[in-house]
Amino acid sequence: MIHATSRAAAAGIRVPQIGTFRLPDIKNEPTMDYAAGSSERQQLMAAVKEMSSKKHHVPLVINGKEVRTGKVLEQVNPGNKAQVLCTYENAGPTEVAAAIEGALAAKSKWESLPIADRQAIFLRAADLVATKHRYRLMAASMLGQGKNIWQAEIDAATESADFLRFNVKYSSEIYAQQPPCNAAGVWNRSEYRPLEGFVYAVSPFNFTAIGVNLAAAPALMGNTVMWKPSNSAVLSNYVAYEIMREAGVPDGVIQFVPGDAASMTKQIFDHPEFASLHFTGSTFVFKNMWKQIASNIDKYRSYPRIVGETGGKNYHLVHPSADIANVVNNTIRGAFEFQGQKCSACSRLYVPKSKWAQIRDGLVAAAESIKQGPVTDPANFMGPVINQAAYDKITNYIEYARNASDCEIIAGGKYSDSEGFYIRPTIVVTTDPFTKTMKEEIFGPVLTVYVYEDTQIDSVVDLVGETTPYGLTGAIFAEDRQAAVDLGTRLLHTAGNFYINDKCTGAVVGQQPFGGARASGTNDKPGSAGLLQRFVSPRSVKENMVPISGFTYPSNQ
């Protein structure tokens, strides 16, 4: 086994910095509308048609070389489960070991590359996402993950580009953080070293951009990365990986290794140079990973950095002063966009009795009017849920609500998996604020409503924080400014992303850094400099300019 210290000793010559560079202006990637007849819609749908016309194959990529194992799995189109969108290689112990060693071998040269050159690679990747490969990446996300045009646009296209660009901006801000004071004859400075070892990035199915960020963020800071994509998002993640390679990410810096999560994770956590986990997924899996890391703590060269964003049971709390139409429209979007498969999706709604009749009518009418079907039809607001396991889990919750004495389904409740995994947007009203569908993360298009007496809003605020262990996102709706201030104060720890008169989804990089605490994760805020800080180990350097003439101090006289 090659150790980090011996590799560092054998590293190439450090490239001198011969200028202090100013970054291009960093701004959010503009969204396109994809209106009927527009050029962008025509180009995107042509990319969808082309991608759908063939079965793709995704290899492992280790040290820049495509690897085939003979252990091949399938990713199906969730809207047409008979269609195998791609086959992909499944990494075993031999491939994982080779990928780890390759990542460690690539580390010294990569971390010695000046930050400006690493930044240039990821800025180029962002431009490739936004231009040359925009529609291809979106098409893979639409077909593979069941996203309609808008959901693919704000994820695969704009958020991916935003992560890549804003991380560059934040990395410069971190490097610029230097000691404010120097004693006479002394120069103090701070260096931001990559972690010793390698980073393990485990990405989810629901956001292509999250996969991009999980791998790219630590790599930008000089780390090498093992990237394990979700088995339900392999194709889009591979397209993103190919884009980063085209942009200039060197061989071995990011290893693309789909495979069995449990066995790969165990092998990686057993390695002494495991340095960090960068994770997005379920709370249950994340807790188990944390326990595995803890049980191996004596093996590691350094204490591993554990960075994770997990589940949510997110809420909309309606004050009696709220604008009814705004509540209805934002709740429909927050609960049912992308079939409720966002970590931030609204699944709890608290409504005052005085407003319930109007809100109920609005919600039911809107939910029943939603068009749903294949992503190849741009008119569909909703598509399928991701796979059979998700379909079965979500429909079990619907049947629970249908049979529970304290619940009533007022919209939806229908589903079919005859062609794809389709579940209608479902609204449940409950008389028990602690009923199962109010407490547990469903991760699907199911919204549960609790109607409260207007005079009991104080106790309802307490319910919001007591009902679930999560603390990811939440929103309040109130036209009364003092009420909004009071609610925001009392709900301080219930959500890491908190919205006023807006839906609880849709955080934008550079505007609303994302993440929550409690059982929702470590709240390191992707989309901010705070996340990048987790992948560096600062070194303080003091350089003395004037030799001392003795060792005693005046107080010794």
C-alpha cells in the first residue's frame, strides 16, 4: 500500500504562483422557459428522443480507463418500466481497491496544482453544462429520473452550473482568509491543505446537481474522490462525469464507481486513508454510516470529516392572515413538483379553521387538475416516482391513510404501475397531528393537512417542532408582519431553510445555501463557503524575519 506521506515526498515540483488572479463575475445560470415552439424546447426534445432511441452502457471509470466487470445491472425509465435506459457495470472489491489506490496516487500532483488551475477546470465544466451538453444532461435526467422539463432545467442545467461556478468563488474567499495581525518582524499566513487521504461521495437519485457537487466540491479543494452514484441515476451522473473529464479533471482525481452500496461502503470505511464522507440520502443510511466510521476510528490517519444531508418532513404553517391563493399555489408546487421526491418537499400543512374551506377547495381543484404522464409530453406537471420500491412504500402510506379512522383522503389516492410508477397527487386530512403520515418521511406526492382552531396557533407552533425528528425546511404564510416575526422566532430550530410567504422548496445556489440540522444532516450548507471548509485542513504559518540574540526574557532578569 502506498502511504500519503511517501507519495507526498515523491511529488513533482510545486508550480510557482506568478500572479494573483481575479475571477470572472460569478452569477447564477439563467433559466430558459422552453415555451412551445421555442428553439430550446426543440433542441431539448430532440436530445430526449435521441437518448431514448438506444440502450446506453455505463462503465466504471478508474484512473481514466473504462473498466468492465461482467457484473451488469440495469437502470430503467421509471415512466416506462419496460424500457431499459442503460446498463452499467457494478464495482466489486477488486475494482474498489484499484480505484482507492489510484485516487491516492493521483493526489499529490492534483493538490500541488495551483488553485487557479483547478478553478479553471471547474469553470470550464460549468460552461460545458450550460452550453454544449445542457440538453444531453437534461435528457438523461428526464428519462432516468422522471423529471419534467422545468425540473430538469433547474437541476441538471442551472444548479449544476451554479454549484461549479459558485464553489470557485467560495474557494477564492477561503484562500483569502488570512491572519489580520502581524507582530513586528513576523509574517503570519494561513494555508488551506486538502485532507489526507480520499473522499467518498455517495449521491442520491433525485438531483443530478447534487451528484455533481458531492464529487466536484472536495475535488476543487485539492482532494481526490471516489464517486458512487445512485443506481437510479447512473446515466445522468455518468454524463456529468464525462463533462468534468472533458473540462480537464485529471485521471484518478474523481473515480466513477457505481456498485453495491453496502459492500463498497464497508470496504471504503475499512481503509486507513479514508478521509471524508460526502453524502446525500436517507437518514437511516447516514446514521448507519456514521456508526461504521465510529467503529473504525482507530484505523484512520485522521478523524474523518462527515458531511451529510438527509431526510426531511417539511411543513407549511398558515397564519389566519395569510393570502389564500398564495398558500394554495405554493403548497401545490412544494408538495407535488417532481412527485414530492425532493428532500425539501412539503408533506405537512397546518391550516387555521377560518381559512380551511377556501384552502381546501383550492388545493383539491388544483391537485385534480394536474396533468401527469411521461416526460416526453411537456404538458405534464408530474411524472413517475423513481422505482418499484418507492412506489410500494408510498402507496402503502396512502392505504394506511385510506383505512385510518383519523384520516380522510380528499384528493388523489389513485395509482398504477402497469406502465410506469405513477401516483396521483394525494391530499390527506387528519384529526390527529401525530398520525403516521404527519411524522414519517414518505418521499412521494402525499400531503397531510391538520386543521387547527385559530385561537390555538401557539400550540400548533409547538407541534411543528415536536412531531418529527427532522429540521430541514419549513415555510410560514402570514400577511401580518408581527405574526411572521413571532412565528419565525419560535420556529428557529425547526428548519435550516426557512421561507416566508414562499414554498419550502427551491433553494438556489448563491442565494439560499441549503441544509438542515437535527435528523436532517450536518447542515454544512452546500451552496456556501461553509461546505468547502469541510474539505480542507488549515495550516498556520509564522515566519520570523529577525533572528533572536538570546533565549531569556526581560522578566528573567
